[in-house]
Amino acid sequence: MLKKDIIIKLFIIIIIFFIGFFLRVESVNINGIPANEKAYYQDQNGLPYMYELDSYYNYRLTQNYLDHGYLGDAKINGTEWDLHSYYPGVPIDYPPLIIYLTAFIHKLINLFTQIPLLTVCFWIPAFIAPIGGIAAYFMVSRLTNNYGGLVAGILVVTAPFYFMRSIPGWFDTDMFNVIFPILVVWFLSEAFLSKNSKIQFLFAGLSAFSMFIFSSAWNGWQYLFYILVSFFIFNIVWSRFKGKDIKKLIYISGIFIIVTLLLIMIFSGFLNILKMLNILEFAKILGNQSSWSSWPDSYIAISELRVPTIDEILDGLGITVLILGVFSYFVNAILLFKKNLRKHKSRMNWFTYLLILFWSISSLVALFKGIRFMILLLPPLIVSIGIMVGISTDYLAKYLNSQKDYLIKFTSIILVIIIIFPAILNLNESLYSIPGLNDDIWNSAEWISNNTDSKTVVITEWSYGHLFTSIANRSVLYDGRLAYIETLPIRRFTDSYPYGEKSQVFQESTG
């Protein structure tokens, strides 16, 4: 690679990162609140309270990890238990990446200066989220060129739904839900595009490793795994039916599946493999039956777990991404049908196209399980847009006079600006988010911490549960932790219950 090309790539990476970072930093100003009321929504450090209250759960687990080396409050019979959540406690079943990463960054920063853990937690999303745009840039630029990669990168960091859920103060796992799916699919596409068996093995292994890291970042990672395995099976069966050679398909897909399973079994345990391979898990995701527990069914009241309206899809994806995303699938298919596409620099082929299309359709199905899964649809749509732009700029170079290189670059840059400018402007409403807390709620947590017995159990609306467990340091009867304990067998509470006989409150709450 020429030195000039390296400089250009570094410049584009910096552009994508800083656009994603500085736009998110603007949310710290709490633009949705009048100036004279902003202090009411700010903590003692002058930062807004967390926008997402699950952030305080991640904060507490990080405190635990820094304090005694594991996420739970205590280890009982070899099992980590959260003794604050869902009184009198539940086993820990939570993806640890956000905890490990935050603890590492906190320790690293505090080698040079003293910054509170809560402040580190607040800022981490603004630094992590732009990496999703960089991943998209690498994938699309490898498949087409820098113009397509730049468009994909900026569209990712400015996608309204991803943007809103990765601003400073949204310290939750959403910031990982774009990065790792893109890496997984990108490495797989590289493996299938290569003709060298060693390179194929390398990229299939990298894809599997990315999937493994994704499994430690979000408990819904299995959905992407199911999508890819289904795509492999479909392609193998179809290629066999058409009489094509399937050795490459079996080789790469086999490496991906086996390495993924091995990594998860080694680092996460054999039981997680059995759960992942249970076809009922996939059927539960795609079926009409609710994937949430029958009681207590808090999720009825959660807006992000209902099917989104058309307006909400437009707001979450952005008009640019939605319209161009759908349009790009038709354009890319037409371009692939043209025989002279092979003469261009694009590395796109039908396999990669169908992989991205299958990824998009499957992610669209997930929308029927709740608006929060819109984040799964963003990566394939944006990658497809970037590929369309990249191939289109190649066609510009063909049809314009090759001696007028400046005209080709100027036209390509104008095309990029036309696409990304509306996406950036569309973020205006996302910058008016309001923190999930205020001084009154925070002060009540501190009052409970200072004026009640340590064995006090707080009964509160479930959405505030994580605040009282982390800031008041008291157990709560009910909180958002329910999302991760609802599928655990009751015997885990009755047979391994750490305090002997269950309390009357616990008996009533579990029926």
C-alpha cells in the first residue's frame, strides 16, 4: 500500500471518529432543558445524570469487579450472586465485556490522574460508538473504495437510533451492537472472497473470534449466529442442487461455526453451548409467542419492546438510510448483472450481496419483537448504501474523461456530501434527550444510603431499581435485572438459595 493511500485512510478514519464523537458530546449540554433548569438534571460534577437507568447497573457491576475481581456481590457454592437485585438475589447472568472494558480504562486513566468511576462510565459510549463507523468504513472500502467506505462510516455514527443509544450517559451494551456484527460479516466476506485456503482460515477464524467477543457484549448475540448458520445451510443446499462445488462453503462455514462454539465453550461454559444450540431459542425469537416471561410481565410497559410504527422506523433509521438502503439493494443487483462490473475495482460478488441481503431481511424480522432491535437492521442497510456509492463512483470514473481526474474526484465528493449532509442534520432531535434522573431522585437514594439499615429492601418502580442498588447500596424487590433472570429455572433459587429458607416476600414474588 502506498504511503499516500495510508494517509488518506488515516484521514478518513479520523473524520469518522471525530464526527461521531463531537456530535455525541453535544448531548452533554442537555439542550432539551431550559438553561435555568439544567442544574436540576446534573450531578455534583456538572455532568448530566445517566440518560439510560440501566447504566447504573453496569456501573455497580464494574464497582464489584474493581473491588473483588468478579461481577457479583458474592460467590455462593461457586456461583456468582447479585444480592442487591430482585431481592433476595439472583445468580449473575450478564455479558461481561462492558464491565471488563470499563474497569481496564478506569485503571489506565487513574495511573495518571484521579477520575471517578461514574465519570468514566459516563464518557465511554462517546468513544466506543464511533468505532462502529470505522468498522463499516473498513468493510465497505475493502469491497469498493474510500468514497463508499466514508459514506458508510458517517452514516453509521449518525444513524439516529444508534446515536441516541450511544451518547455520553447511555452506559449500556447498545454501543457494541453495531461494531461486532459488522466485523463478523466483514471477516466472513473476506474469507469467501479469498482463493487462498490459509487466508480463508484466517478470516473465518477472525469472524468466529468477533462473534465470541460479541457474545460477551450482548445477550442477544445468538440472533446473528442463527442468521449466518441459516445462510450457510441455504447456500450449501442451493449450490449442491445447482451442481456447484461446495467444498469452500463447507470449509469456511465449518471453521466459523466450530471455532465460535469452541471459544464459547472454553470461556463461557458448556451449558451456554447447549442453550445456544437449542432450536427452541431460535423459534422463540421468530415465533408469535412472547419471548418474555408470563409474570411479572414488566415488558408490556416498555415502549422499546413493542412493534415500531412506520414513523418510529423513519425516526430511528433516518430517511436517508431507509430510502437509500432499500434503493441500494436494487441498484447493486443491477450493477452485478452487468458483465463489465468485473472490470471495475469493486470486489463485490453475488455471494456477498446475498449475504448482506439475507442479513437485512433477517434483521427486519427482529423488528417484530420490539423497536430496540432496530439497531440490528442499521449495519446491513448502511453497508449496502456504502457499496452502492462505491460502485457508482467507479462508474463515474469510467464514463467521465479519465484525463479529468479532478472532475471525477470533485463529482464523487459532491455525491458523498449530498448523502451524508442530510443524515447529520437529521440528528437535531436526538440532541434533545433528557436524563433519566434529577436531583430529587438522586438525593432520595443518598438519603436511603445514609439513614437506613444496610438490610433495608427498597420497593420502587422497576425502572429506578438500578439506581437504588448502586447509589443507595440497598437491595430492591424489582428492577430491570428481570430481563436476565426470567428464563432461569426456579430451582436455582430454591435449591441454591444462599440464605436457607426463603422470605415471605420472596415466596410471594415468585408465586
